[in-house]
Amino acid sequence: MNAPLLIPALDMGNTVPLSRVGHRLALGVQWVDALTQMPLEPLAGQALCCDLQAVGTRPWVQRLEAHTQSRHALRLAGRYQRLLARAVELAEPTGHELRAYGARDPRLSVYSVDQDPRRFVPRRVALTPVLVDGLPPASTVNTRTAWLWPGAAYPLPAGSTAVRGRILRSLGGGQSEPIAWARVVCTKPGAGAPNFAAEKKLGWGHGDDRGEFLLVLGASAVSGGGALPAQIPLHIWVFLPPPEAVWSAADPLASLPLEDGGTSALDEVLKGRAVPAAYLPQSARALTLKLGEVRTMNEADLLF
């Protein structure tokens, strides 16, 4: 009988390195289309930018590296690494403020209203990397997913059921101005008075800097098992940013709500379906919509 073949365990003495990792991921974000749940595929002449703006209370502007399937990465290297180490040493907050937005020219260093294709509404989120002994671990724990919602120029498929509108603030004397970054939620009315907490949510929309929003209804807007109704009743709820959130042409994204995703990989905040805490709810607007119709609401119904 042959003796069993003894295979020694692999260790540093009997192996040969094939490659070497020269960097570590500090934070990675994949931005997906809120409607399709697919990674954003840039159209011709368009790009998605993701910029770091601050680490905790320390301002730090740096463009995240763009990869395939709308993945954006921040390496633990260089001056950023020293900045993070200093924040950890002083026990300061380490939430990373990120801004995501569309651009016709990805070489632009900052957001420009004129260069925004308006396919998606920009977002401003805070993500806190998981740290072990002051360093991001060599794993995927700091990869996150966040959603971007349709903008005014989003390419709607044929037969979509959607609501468009422009949210305005009355200045008196027949004058008005757009309200930037509002949130809009569509619900299915109940039997009694309008009740946002109790009614079924059918769709969400993010307003842009011009007050424009696009809210698309999905299959949940109608119940299955029977003939489709000719039209459906809806409640449109508008949530306005607090008065101190004033839009400025000098820094258009500064007034975006900073949504704290913490250390979550994906939650309602990162999905953009959680109304920011400081936002002010308005009375429901009743609307009847035909299936397959894209309705533009009257500006008088969206004047606050």
C-alpha cells in the first residue's frame, strides 16, 4: 500500500507573490437609478460626478475615482489619509459629505447649473466609513449604494404614468420664485381625510434647483387581479425645505439637504425616500390621473 501523500500547508516560505495591493478603499459608492434599480449608464456627452466636500467638520474637496457601473471610490492615500488620521486622533466626527450630480463635461471641478443635463436630481449625503484601529478594514464593509431620482430631462419610457410640476413660492403682488430641492410623495387616498402617515406610498420625486420635479408611478399604483381602472385618484404631498435653506447661484448645491446615511449599506435615507427631518409638509393636493398619462400640474396648485 502506498503511503499517503503529505501536502505541506501554504505559507510565506513556499509561495510566490503574484500581485501586490498598493492602496486601500476608504469609501465606495454605487449610484443607481431609483426607477430601474440599475447602475447609471452615462448617455453620450454626459457623466456622473461624485465629490467629497468634507470629513466631519474639516472641509476637504476631492473627486472620487469613477469606475464601471457607476461605482465611485475614495482611496486611503495622500493628504486625505493624513486628514482622516488627524480626525480620528482628535476623536472628531468622520462622516464624509458627498455630492453627486450630472455633468456634460466631467473635467469640470465643481457643479455648474448650465452643465447639468438634468437627467437626475443632485444629492448631498453623509456617509461614515467603518474604521478599525483608525483605518478602513481591507474588506467591502465601506461600499454603499445610493439612489438618484429622475430630473426634468429623464428619458421616460413610452406608456409611463407620471406627474410633473414646478413648485413655487409666492412673493406677493403676483410674483413668485422657484423653491429648490423640494420633495414630493404620491399616495393612494384612504376613506377619510388625507393622512400621509396612513396612506400607501405610490411614488417619490425630488425637486431640482428650478423647483421642477418628475414623479413616476410604478405597478403598485393599481391593484392586480381585475380590470385596470380608466383613471386613479391620488394625493400629491409636497415637502418644502426650511426657510433658512436659501439657494445661491454661487454654490447651487450648498442648500441641498444633507442626508445622513451613517454606516448603512442601503436604507430609506440612501434610497432618497425618507423626507429630510427639517422639511415642512404642505396640505395634500388631490389629483386624478389616467394610466399611461404624463400630467403636468397647474402652477397654481403648487404655489406656496
